[in-house]
Amino acid sequence: MKARSALAALGLAVVGTTLGCADEGGTKGLAAIPGKEDPGEDLGGNATAQNQEPTVLDERVVSYSDALRTASLKLTARLPKLEAIERIANADDAELEYETALDEMLDSPEFQLRMIRYFRDVFRQGGDAQMNTAPNFAARILTEGRPLAELFTATENNCPSYDNDTGAFVDGNCDNNVPKHAGVLTNPGTMKQFYSNMAFRRVRWVQEVFACTKFPTEFSDTPEAKGAGTYTSPWDFGSISNTPIDFHDTKAVICANCHTTINHLAPLFANFDKDGMWQNDIQVMTPLIPDPVKTELSHWLAEGEATAWRVDQPAADLPALGQALAADPNVTECLVARLWNFTMSKEDIVTDLSTVPLAVIGPYISELSTNGANLRETLRAMFKSDDFVKF
């Protein structure tokens, strides 16, 4: 029994390493990342301190010609023509001329291709026809100005291709046998690329791409000492399994800080096989050494526990998870922050810790709530902002 217990612990260590779970001092959600909130600033970015001294930012001047050059490279991957730059420089209303040029770029096939490349980077996938479909779908949602929620809730044409000759997206369904599609959450290319033991890489993909933080991500108001550390999750400690892998282990780290969230999500993705096809039973393995075994629901959760997005937010299936993601303000904030980093040439929020203060993106989050959740319009507003057109 001792040998079996040691092997199970080793399996847990492998699982934790694969997930890249943060330690107990990890971030407490996107809003708690250093730099995510600025004391002294409200959501609109207005400093509450009075009589602040001028800074170098106050020395910036508007230059729509320079803004056009930068915007063109970002949105179409090419420089604008000299005549377009000169037209703005000599215009009576340079702002209007710039906005006209901006709208032309946003309507161009080059912009569609640029967004496909953008989402390949964000989603960490792409390269063949199947792997391209999730980035294609996300790019189509954005460039066509469709509601953000469709990214997680659309039930058809979720696997479009792109015709370079016509400069247009081509309808395509994800024919991988799922009972009901849910945007990118049921995409076969995504499920294939992130196949892993106990479906944990699929869960990590959803968390880091759409919530912009690593695990742990849920925190209790009343943490408690447990074993070698502190249990910080709001979930009941016994809600997850302790066999054949002991997620209750507290000898070195408090595994449950991450796994109470992870284990309530993973079963939702477990029926996709290594090729991203949905099967009628669980297709992932539990990494026991030397002999992995097919995972059962009891390997993740205690008896009677149901799947969920977060504590008190049940999700019985992937369509329900999609609805939860679409309604989560942290997901909206994450996607807006990612667009801001794209606009301002910043690195990735999760892998490079290039976080964005809420005071900076607050106005765009507010705007998104009034424009029909249209990310294209939000991106347009960023390219019109003082931070982009002033130098």
C-alpha cells in the first residue's frame, strides 16, 4: 500500500507540473495581478489625487499620420501608401480622415488575415486545416462584429475555413459528434491539440486563454491552515477525490487550492479522444505509474459532486459552460485586456505577465457593455484613443 501511495503521489506531481499551477502565493484572479488595479484610480482611469504634477505623458501631441502608419502595420501587416499619409497630414479634419482610413482597414481582407494570426497566437494553435478552425472562428466573430458570447455559445458553423482567393470566411461545421456545439469549447482541433491526462491541459487552456490567470483562481474569504500550508479555495476540501491520486495531499503544497476548480471542470472535456472526436465515454487517462488507467468520474470528484465553472456556478455540460463564460465579467475583462496588449504591442498577459491596469481598460469594458458586446468596435475605439494617436 505504501508503494501504491508513493506512486499516486508521483502521479499527482506529474499532473501538477503539467498544469503549471501557481503556488499558494499565486494571483487571486485577474484583478489581483500586480498592476491590475491601481489604488488612487477609478474604473475610468481618472486619478483621484488632486493637483498631480505634470508627467511626460502630458508632453505628447496628436499625430494622426504616425498613428496611421502604426495602425496599418498592426491591422493589415503592411505600411500605408504615402498618399494616404499625406492626405491625413494635409487634411482640414485629420481626425476624420484617420477614422475613414481606419474603417477601410477594418473592412479589408488583410484585417481578417491579421486577426486569424492574432487568435492563433492567443489560442496557441494553428498550422493545419483542423487546427486553424478555432482561430478562424474567433477571427470571424471579431471581424464581423458579432456578439462576444458567440465565441462560447454558437451551435453551428464553428469550424470555418478561409478562402484567400476571395478574401472571405467559408462556413463549416465541426463534425466531431458532440451532442451540442458550444463555440470554441467543442472545437476538434483544440481538443486534439490539448489532449492530456485527465483532460487537465484542456482546462488549463480555457483558464489561461479566457480568464487570463493561472491556477489557483478561486479564493476563500476565510483561508485555513492545512498541512504544510494554507487552504485558500472556497470549495469544500472534500469535494474532490483522494484516490487513485490524492488531491487532498498537503505534505508539500495544498493540491486542492488548484484542483478544487480544475477537477470540477475537467470531466466536461473528458469524452474527446486524442483526435478531438467526441465519444460516449471518457477517453482520457489517469497517470498512475507504471500502469495508467482510464479515468473515471470518481478520480476527479467525490461522490455526489457535479461539474461547475466556479463554486456556486454549476455547468452540467459544455453548452452550460459556454453560457457561464459568456456571462463572466472576468472573461470579458480578459479579452479586452488581450486586445489592448495587441494594440499597444505588449506581450502575453499570462506567459509574460504583461498585465493591464483596470483603470486603463475600464472605459473599453464599459463601452463593450453598450455596443452589443462587439469586440471589433472596442478595438476600433482603442485605435482612436489618445494613448494610440498621441506621440
